[in-house]
Amino acid sequence: MAMDKYKDLVQQYYKIKIGDKSTQAKYVRARSIYYYLCERFTRASLREIGESVNRDRTTVLHAQKERQNMLKYDKQYKQEFDEILYMLTNKNHKIDMGLDELVIKYNQLLIENVQLKMQINQAKFGKSIV
């Protein structure tokens, strides 16, 4: 299961077990990044993601809401986040994706592309043109 691969990657990076009941900052950052990877690259529900690290869906939901602020204002989190995403693309840390995961990623990129085009058009013309 892909979630296990993401969990292993994050745990190796931080040298911790993200399912442990700790509120130390490095555990919070690690779980937040793990949640992001699962949300982004799997079809797992928030409940499944949370349960995989002994949390509930509301904890995952809270992490979603906090992620942008953390990326913007917490330099250490931003650096760790970027390093882990880089590790996913690095040959030495490659994670195999199944066809379903590739299709999901492709569709997400298509959606992002359309959203960016809409933002550009809105900036140029003051309205959304697709």
C-alpha cells in the first residue's frame, strides 16, 4: 500500500514513529507531511489516513487547514516539506506508483493547470476566462 511507503519515508527522514502519541513539533510536522502525501498521492479517505497513525479524520482535516500557514511562516517545516518531496523524485528514494495513483496525479495536475490558467486570465483581464 502506498500509504505505508509514505509513512516509511517520513519516519526515516525524521527518525521517529509518526504513530506515537507525541505532540512534539517534529512529530506534528512529520504527521502533517505524511497526511499531505497520502491526500495528494493516494485515494485514502481522511479517516483511513488518520487511523494509519492513530489519529482521527478531524486531526487530518485540521492539519490540512494549518499546512498553508506552516509552509508560509515556519521555515523549518517548509525546508523539511521540500526535502521530503524532493526525495520522492530522487532516484535513490523513488516510490513506485500504481496505475490508479498515476491517473490520480495526472488528473490533479490537469486541475491545477486549469486553475493556474484561470488565475492568469483573471490577473490579465479581471475576469475568469477558460
